Amino acid sequence: MSVLTVENVSHGFGARTILTEASFRLLKGEHVGLIGANGEGKSTFLNIITGQLTPDEGKVEWSNRVTVGYLDQHSVLTKGKTIRDVLREAFQNMFDLEAEMLGLYNEMGEATPEQVEKMMEEVGELQDMLDHGGFYMIDAKIEEVANGLGLGSIGLDRDVADLSGGQRTKVLLTKLLLQNPTILILDEPTNYLDFEHIEWLKKYLKNYENSFILVSHDIPFLNEVVNVIYHVENGVLTRYTGDYEQFQQMYAVRKSQENRAYERQQQEVERLEDFIARNKARVATRGMANSRQKRLDKMEILEKPREKPKPTFQFREARTPSRFIVEAKNLVLGYDEPLTKPVDITLERGQKVAIRGVNGLGKSTLLKTLLGHIQPVEGKVMLGDYLYPGYFEQESSRHNNNTAMEEVWEEFPGLTNFEVRAALARCGLTNEHITSQMMVLSGGESAKVRLCKLMLKDINWLVLDEPTNHLDLEAKAELKRALMEFKGTILLVSHEPDFYEDWVTAVWNVENWTTKIV
């Protein structure tokens, strides 16, 4: 039984087409992985099926009584509520039933025997619904899921206003799982979780009895929890049964067949055109030439299979700086209030350091403080000589009307049109991306534009804040190669040990410095 049917959905932004007659069906109990390269339309598709975006064409049809849970990181958590209060909201319908039942008990004191008898029937029905729904096990269920995602160690009676950004996301994810919707929609959930919590979520989703749609670039995680893959490429959704590894095998076979079919048809077209050219002028063979021309005219010409441009990243190295890149004494990070205890930090030339720790503990603040963009709460930061830093911020403005080309040109006005286009093309961006506004590019495409700007500078100190968050597998692997080759100093914030652990020289864990509860 299909719980969601999407038929011939097309959507675009301006002149740019994102989805073309895309169709999709989700069957009851299916665990779907939605995959594709950066900018192929995964987020657009999720926004369409959740009603946040109206498609240009096509229809989206949910089955009756379906409930959809979508992790919205922009949800507001109200100050004054505890974590437990927020998580209990997942069972609000049951608390409403309980309130209705208690109200009936209160009314019985003034009711007639006939009314009491009718009320008791209603109370019995409500009690059955609460028992069947596990109402009296709610707190145990909350503890189980909260502990699995790392909220137990924080304390469920803690005010949500005191939580870090990463902890708030965990609260929203926990609440979503407790709601147990008919369809769960998760967009890169592992971005906000530590290793042990990813393992817990992996087991939870493997045993999830309802359907879910998961977008993830974490292939080991994806591979273990999905049984259907939907691949979005060139605006088209294609369904594959099986896990990610099985998809890869089937996709390779399909691409090989498409290439062979295209090549065979091209050979046939050349043969027919050659025969027609040689024989159409001769009376004796004109009939055969016309016959072949008709065959050629009726032939449905296959499009050449499109290959996605592959990014090539390379950072230009500036002159050698002084031995010490940055030294900090009794450094306390924060804005209105301290985020850390006083710490001493030394970064030497040539070091490649990864900064780890759960979200909200001051990783981005540390980068901005060391670069001198913000002042520390306490302590002193001393920068070395001859520094040429290159800074990659975690997010760019959502309301940027510049095209990708204008974005680069604004910072490098001395470059020619050709040079700007060539630089963006090396980052894996097509002409369509280059002429699109930044605000309509996907997170991965936007990241490639910002990386492009970094690569046009002479740099001896790279400061990168979660550069892999939106990159697809190919771009991530290429960025890793480029960073390993870079001879300068690197300071990297990342939640992906697989990305950095085999090439960094040190790891700084901000959880050891924080004043917050982790």
C-alpha cells in the first residue's frame, strides 16, 4: 500500500530546472534513502512533499490519516520549558485523552444514573485507547530515546534555553522519534550526532516499523538502514530496490547500457547518413536512399549520457609565515557570557589541527576569535607575522541575490569573464550554476563557490568551519586530497572523523574546555 504518491512533478527556480516529471512512491514500511550529487534537487523534493513548496507541475498525494514527522532545525524551543516538557509534547494527543477522561469522572458527581452509565462507557473507551497507546509507559519511553541520543547526561529537567545549538537539535530529533509518525523525514541527521548516538540511531531506524525518507552523505549509515534507494540525477528520480551498495552495482550496469545504446545508435545514424549522401542523387538507388531517410526521420534519437563535472580543488600557497601562527593566553571564548574556561592555545606553522566537540560549545567562536573577527571574553590572542589566512564560514547568507559569477567577481574584480568561469568550472559547477543566484543554489553548490573564492587567494593559513557539511561524496574526497597536499597550516572544525583523522597532526576537543554541560 502506497502512503505517498508523487506523479510527474516538475519544479525550477527562474530559468534553472531542478526536477523534471519526477515520480515517486513510498510503500508502507519502506526505508528510503534519497541520494544524489549536490544541487540535484533532494531538498527541493523534500520541501515539495512536506508542503513547504508548491511544484510548478504534477501532484503529491498522501494516503488518508498519514502523519508526517520532519526534522525542522528552525523550530523554536520556549524558554522556561524543560527538556522533559518538550519531549512530553510528542504525546499531547494522549494527554488530551487523559484530560477528557478525568473531566468525565468529575462530571459524574452531578450526573443522573443514566448519564453516569453513558459516561462510564466513554471512560472505558478512552482508557482502552490510553492502554493501547502505551500512555502509562510514556516516561520510560522518553528516558529510553533521550538516553539513546545523549540527552540523559544533560538532565531532562534542564531548561531548553540553557542548551547549545547541537543539544537543541537533539531535543527536536528525540521529540520527532517519540511521535512515531507514519512517515519520518530526516535530512542529514548524523550531522549533529556523536559516534555513539549515530550507532543508537542506526539501530533505531533499522527496527523502525513505519516508513522513512532519509537524505544522507554518510554512506555506512545509509547502507545499514535503507532498503530502497531513490537516486535523483538530471531532474529525474529513479527507484532501486536494495541498499546503497546494491544501488551502486545496478547504477553502474544501467549507465553502461545507456552508453552502449547511445554509441550503437550513433554508429547506425552515421551509416544511414553516409548511405543517403552517396545514393540520393542516383536514380537507381534514390528509392533506397529515401527509405533510409524515412527510417532516420522516425528514429528517436537518444541523448548522450551526461557526465557530472568533477571538482578539482587546489589551494595557492603564500610565502612562509613565522614559526607561531597564533598564541593565546588565558583565553575565554564567548559573546554575552563565557563558553569556556581559560585555556592556553598554541598553533605552529605547518600544523594541521581538527577541532571537535558537540555543537554549541564554541568551535565557530574559537575560529572567529583566533582570526580576530571577535574579541575574547578574557585573555589575549597574538597572531604571527606574514599571515595570509583563508576563512571558510560554516554558512553563507540565504538572501544573496548575486549570481555565482558575480559573487566571485565582487571579490576579484581584476579577473576576466573567462577566468571567473574557468575557476568556478574547476570546482565542479556548470554554466547553469555559474549564472544562478547564490540564494537558489544548493548547500553543496554554494560551498563550492565559497571554496572557489578561497582558491583564488594566496594563503598560508586555512581556517575551515564544517566545509564538508553539504558536499557530496566526490567533492568531499577531492577536498580531503587538496587539504592533504596543502603545505600551509590548517585549522579545521569537523564532525566527521573519517574525513580528517588520517592526515591531521592534532585534535582539539572543545568539550574539555567548555563551561556547558555536554
